Amino acid sequence: MQPIHSLHDFFQRTGAEVRAYHLGRRVEPCSLETLAAFERGEQAWPAPWQGEARLGLVFRLGDMPEPVIWFLALPLDEQGQLDPAPRDAFLQRLIETLGRNVQRLDVASPDKAENLMQDNPLAFTPSLPFQAMLHARATRDRGASASQHLAPVEAYLSGQQALDWQFLGLQGMADYAVRLEVEKTAQILAERLPALPGEVLTSLCYCLEHVAIPDELAKALRQRGESEAARGDIEAFCACVRAASGADSRLAGDWYDALLADADACGPDLLAAIAGRGWDHLEDAARLPRFLARLAETPQVDFAAVVRDLALIPRLRLPVLMTLREAEPTSAIGRRLAEFTTPRQG
């Protein structure tokens, strides 16, 4: 029997029906080819988060009635490549627990597969919005029905039924977000957005930040976000910024440029929102240096940690390093860099 060298090998050997999802910066599909190439050391992880490749693996083995979900955080090295030792230790545990003949594994009870996550150093628990979005995407991808929480969310957001918004479930909002492309859904939501209670807006945005945002909804998010900023509700404002990250760069980038041009707007929460969800809009020759400068000017931000995290993203690594290298010593970026090279006295 051929040895199992990777998670990809394991799922191929078992004949599992498996789907992989990124769980770092956004909940979005991850191709098995990307996972295989990453595990072979042929490419860096495309969406790193805090030095890890965070994955949701949704799979069904044998006669399992429902899929099992593994949440795994694989450590990365300084180049964003896999640190193989923890993954290898997990694979060894898999083989020891399930037996060498994994080809015939049918796992009549999902408990055996789920128990592999107990006391597993690679396991992690995603935030509730991430869990809701993963369930929503995975359910839709396998052609299953949405949760029972979708119907009241649709009724409320369409204005068809006056429900108490406090009873709307996060899972229903996630199911709604992954169906945003359904005819007129985004248009109806854009029209409703100005009147949504703040709590509904924020919860909904935490789901919308994981999906593509049509133009009309992106414009409504900007208008509502700016209204919340004027009222001083920083959480709702940043939630709108994060949700708008899924819009076309023409719209999201324009809003980011306006925000980065306003020193009063560039607090730590906004900068975290842009770095965490809008990183792909930073792949711009003018916007990235402006963002890093604002980051350097904000003392409450851990400049080194944010820069290190952005530099692990393959498409941003070189632009980030070049921006740091070209910074004038007297600039905000230059002064921050000097803090890391100046020896402490005493």
C-alpha cells in the first residue's frame, strides 16, 4: 500500500466525498488542487491568516448520513509555505486511530472521525459568523436545502413580513448571503439597507463580507457606512467597510481611497477591517503605500504584526517589501521600521 503523505492523500485513499474551504480571511471554496500543491511545497498558501492556513474540510465517508467537518489550522513558515511537522503528526494520528487499511474505512458512526479533532493541536474553533457561512456554503454546494432560519430572514429583509428582528438567526443570514445572486435579492437588500436596525446590519455584514457584492449593494453599504461613521457607531461603520470588500475594486477601492485620505477616519478598527477583509484591494501601486503609511501613523496598531500578516499573502509579499524598502527614514513607515533595528538602552 502506498504511504499517506498528505491530507490530500488521505482523502483520495479513503474515497471520501470532500470539499475544502478557506477559513482564514473569508469563507470561500478552496480547490483540492490548491491543497495538494500547498502540501507538496509547490506554492504558498493563498489566503493566510495570523501565520496559519485555516481550512474547513467537509467530507462524507462510506455510509455517513451527514458530512463531518474538520476545522484545521496548519502552521506556515515565514514564506507562507507549510510547516510539515504538525501536519505529519496529525496524519500519523489518523493512521493509528483509523487503522492502516483506510481504503476500506466506512465509518458507520461519524463519532470516530469527529473524535480525531479532540485534543488535536491543529484543530480550532472558528467564530460564529465563519461557522454559519461555512455551513451555508457547504449546504448549498452539495445541493441540500437551506436551514429553517432562512425563510424568516427573507421575509424580514424583503419587507414582506413585520417580524421581530431579534428572532432572526445568524444561520439564516448566512444562508441569505450565499444566495445573494438570486434574482433581485441584492437590489431589494440595497433598498432596505438604510432602514435596518444597527444590530441586524452588523450581523448581516459579518456574513456579506464573505461573498461577492453587486454594485448597487456596494453603493448602499458605503452610504450606510458613512451614516454610521457620522453617528459615531464605529462597529457598524467598519462592518459596512468589511462587507463592501467583496465589491468590484472600482467601487470598494474608491471608498478605501477616500477613507485613507481622511486622517480622522483611519482608526485602528478601520485599518484592521481593510487589512483583514479588503486585502485584495491593496494590490494597487498607490493605495498600498498610503495604507501602510496610515498604519504606521496609528500607535494603537501593532504595525509589525499587520505587515507580517499582509506579507504572507503571495500577491502582496513583494509590493509590501518594496514599500518598506523604499520608505524614507523620516517617514512614518521609516520611523516604525527604525524601532525594530534600534537597540534598547539599559
